[in-house]
Amino acid sequence: MQNRSRLPMSFKIELKTVLPYLVLFGTLAMTWGMWSERLNAVEKKADSVAEMQQDLAVIKSQLKSMDEKMGWMEGFLIKNYKEY
């Protein structure tokens, strides 16, 4: 009978013992949250940069096509200048 009464007393946890661990856990949780938010922001930025690169590639190809057409028109006008 005495062993049973002693057992709960040995598991008694004091607040001053648990408090540093609670502070540590809270700090880790806040740090984890801040890092995950920063990673999400970087991920969004990387996605937007990739989208911008795709847009620039499309614009570059369109400009190249327009340049070729303008070159053709310029050549045509120079060749046919005397006729007009």
C-alpha cells in the first residue's frame, strides 16, 4: 500500500521545472511559423520570376518575328522605291 501512495508523489511536476520547456517549445513554434511564412513568400516570388521569364521569352520571340517582317518590308520598299 505504501508503494502506491509514494508513486504519485514522485511524479509531481513543479511549474518552475516545466516553465523553461514551455518557453522553449513556444519559441520553437514561433520560429517554425516565421520560417514557413518566409519560405512560402520565397516560393511565390520564384513562381512569379518564372512566369516573368516565360512572358519575356514570348515577347522576345514576337519582337524577333516583327523584326523579320520589318526587314522584309524595308527590303521590299528599297527595291521598289523607283517604281513608286
